[in-house]
Amino acid sequence: MIETKALTKTIGEKMILRGVNLKVNKGEAVAVLGTNGAGKSTWLKIVAGLLKPSSGEIFLKGQPRKKDDFEQQKVLGYLGHQSFLYDAFSPVENLKFFARLYHISSPDTRINKLIEDVGLAYFKHEPVRSFSRGMIQRLAIARAILHKPDILLLDEPHTGLDQQAVSLFNRLLLDLKAEGVTIIMVTHDFQQISTVCDRAVVLRKGRIAEDELIRGRPVSWIHSLYEGEAATS
Amino acid sequence: MKHLLAPALAIARKDLYAEWKTKQTITTMLIFSGLVILTFSFAFDPSNQAVSALVPGMIWVITIFAGILGLNRSFTTEKQHDHLHGMMVAPVDPSGIYIGKFLANLVFVLVVQVVSIPLLFLLFDFQVPAYSSIFYFLLIIFLGTFGFIAVGTLLAALASHAKSSEMLLPILLFPLVTPVIIAAVQATRLVLTEQEGAAAALSWMQLMGAYDVIFFAAGFLLFEYVLEV
């Protein structure tokens, strides 16, 4: 589904990624772990098309990633550190704008369902500037999956969510996974990884240091994997 | 085209709707143009015929400075929550973002002109020499504004990456828009102050037309690289 081969990225004099080879199969849910500055978000941004790699190749559904291939872009859903939402607009207005960008015809039903799914139905006509961090994150999640992407790229998606929103979001991710959506999640939240993901990849200093299946493993084991101390099979 | 014009219209519509809701940019631009007109109307005696020679220049002073206020906000507001990245991860041609922003900026400046130019004429008791001049005058206003906004939109996107973008934009913009502004002021002066001014202004209009085509094409082609900075 997604493959990066010998991917490198240099910013200024700093080499952020040093030849990342990673293949994620269709329907997999993969957690990308690593300390700050390990290159997780950079790798995700390159796959999303927000950054250009210094060298290396990216393949989506077996095809080389091309900058002007908008059909490739359409299969991706990206949730970054920022919400991409407009403060002056309500959830409905925000999602309608993104529906136009994604050429979604008659998006009203989809928008109303998503707003309901993320628990913002009561606030759907209120301007986003009055929302809390958690509410904005819920809406940002709705924005990322509005166009029913085949691949979901999530950068620390649980940030700012309360416990209720976390379980709601995890349920949403598991539903998407059951529908065959490929999920790649950059995160530091080991509890959520064990709930949602099948596999964990640990980046250290721009290289893949660990790549293990984690389904059924305890959180403490994932923590050991992150620290580089896990006993792997 | 699906990934160019449809997103461009969506972005322009979004900007205009956001402005309709907040009225932040257009209010600032209108207040600025009102202040310029008021200051000049007190500084010069409007009954003096020689003062009418200032009107073409004042039209473009208002356009440039009110325009810069709008251009500065055009991309700095998009930086707030990384909105540009939101557009870039969507199936949108980067040139579509340029066209959308260009259209919204053009509308803002045209609205300011629609309000301020009649007010300027009124306060300075300015008479157009012939009714046929009005068509040429409107054409000149459009051509000059088009070129100014075409360059301004591209440079506003470039300047928005810098910390002092509001200071950087005029520094980058003024040298590049000088040709179109000179042509616009000269052409406006000719059609507003001379009986047969339209014929004399034709070469200036041709210059503006060529400038518009070249710089709109440059913005269209280069915008992708500006986003990558």
C-alpha cells in the first residue's frame, strides 16, 4: 500500500532521515514511534506530500508517488499537529470547504454524520474559535476522514482529547481499519497503540531501529521496544 | 482543470465568505482609503483646478497601500493553523491556490476602489472630461489592479514565510510593481484630464496588458515553489 525506499531528508546541514525503508500493507495499522527529532513527523509529511525527500522513492499502491498525481493525493487523509480549520467558520462550514477541495458532491449527509460521530452535533453551527483543544481535534479528525481515504496518516492524533473522545476516536479508527483503511500513526501514547495498532516501527536518528508486530503484546513490552530493550521473537 | 479551477473558486469563495463574516481586512482597507481621501481633501483646496491633477495619483496611492494591507493578511491568516498544508494535502494544484487567492485579493481591492473612487471624485468635485473616458478609466483601473494583485499575491505568499512578513512584502513588491504603477498613473491621468486622452493612453494600456499576462503567468507557474520554501 505504502512503501518508502532509501528515503532521506536533509534540512540545512541536519540529516533528518537516513535511508528509511518501510512497507505498510493494505489494512494494516502501524504505529511510528521514536524520540523527539527521530524523524517520525518528517517521514509522515513526506508521504503526505507536504515535504519533498532529498532522495529515495515513495510508492503508493505500487505506483511511484508523483507530485501532480491528484488521484494518489485523494486516497490520503492527513491529520497533522495543526487542525487546518478556520476559526471564523463553524464545523459545517469548515467541512464544506474541504468537501469542495476534495470534489465531494452532495456532502451534507456525510458532514452531518461525521459531526455526529465525533460528538459535535450540538456545536455544528458554532464558530470553531469558541472550541476547546479537544473539540478542535475531534473536528480535525472528521476533516481528515471526510473524503473516505484509503490511507490515514495521523500525527499524534490523541493530543488534547479527553478520555471519552479517546475511546470514541479509537472506535472510529477500529471501524475504519475493519473497512480496510490503512492507518499510520505517529504517537507517544503506548496505551492507544496497543488498542489500535498491529505493528510498531521505531525510528532512531532517522533510521528504522525496530519493526515488530505488537498485537496481543502488553503496553510494557511496547515501552521496552521503544527503549530498545524488548525481547523480540 | 478539475484540480485547478474548482479548488481555486472554493478558495476564493472561502476567503470572501470569511471576510463577509469577520470584516477584518476590508474594514481596515476602507478606513485607510477614507483617511487618505480626507487628509488630501483638507490639505488641498478642491476648488483649485490644479488640484484635480492629483486625483489620478491619489487613486493609485489608495490602491497600492490599501492593497498591501489586504495582501499581507491574505497569507498570514493561512499560517495560523497551517491552512496552506490543509490545501496541499488535498488534491489541489498549487496554481489553483494562487488563482483562488488572487481572485479574492482582486475582489477586495476592487471593492475598496468602488467605494473610494466615487468618494474621491465627490470631495474633489472632479469632472470627467468625456463620458467615453469612463469606459477607458474603468479598463485602466482593472488592468492596473490586476497586475498589482498578480505580483502581490505571489510575493505575499513568499513573504509569509518570514517572521517580519508585513515589512518584507512592500520591500519585495515596490520594485516589481513600479512599471505597472507608472503605466496606470500615466494612463489614468491622460483619460481623466485630456479630451482625447484615451488614444494617448493606449500604449500605457498595452504595457499594462503585457505586464498582467507575464506576471500572472509567472505567479501561476512559480507558486508551487513558493509553497515549498
